[in-house]
Amino acid sequence: MKALFSDVDMMLHAGDMTSSSVFDYLSNWDLRAVRGNMDDFDLGARLPESRVEEAAGRRIGIIHGWGSPQGLEDKVLRVFRDVDIIVFGHSHIPFNMKKGGAILFNPGSCRGGYSVSGTVGIIEIGAEVTLRHLKVDEL
């Protein structure tokens, strides 16, 4: 994993790290994270529920999500105003769609789940925004 993220300027995490040891490891990068419903008490206490970050002139909303995975993208879209990208989690299912003026992006889960293999997300911001999913077993 370290080689994959060697050129990363900022690490975003949409929650469910589950323990402070994962947080500590990911803090080797410029980590911007939110809490998820599966995070332990200590981790949940140190992370916000949502946040907005700026990268290369783009505003990125980060939130875990809640409730049923059906319609999750609509729920997280209603949380943010004036963002270009919304990174969310909760369903652990890779997702990438433009809706309501924002790109909605769920990187999936590094460990996989819900019959989906493990994935991570990469966001590249230049003149255009490129978002892609990488399968962890291919890394």
C-alpha cells in the first residue's frame, strides 16, 4: 500500500477505519478523515462527522453516510453546498457519478465486503477531475 500512495498529496478517508492504529498508519500522509459508524470510541471522538477540504482549487466534502445503502448518494448530496466532489463511505461499494452539480465518489473498502473485492479510490485534480477505483488484490 505504501508504494501505491507514495505520490499522494492528501489522503482522504470517509470513515470506518475501526481503530486508532489504522488512523496512526494513515497519518503518514496528509490525512483528512471523518468518523464512521464502525470506528471505535477513541477514533470517533477525535474525528468530525463531516468536513470540507480544498485541493487544487476544488472543494471536497467528506462524510461517512448512514442508514440504508439505497439512496445513500442522495442523502450525502443534501449535506453539502457548493462543493465539487463528495467523498463518502458507509456502503463499502465503489461508486462514481455526477449528480446535482457535484461528483459523488465512494472509494469502496480496502477490505472489500458486500460481494465486492477490496478497492481504494484515486482522485486526480488538474484541468479536469479524474476519479478511479483500484482493486486492492491487483496492487
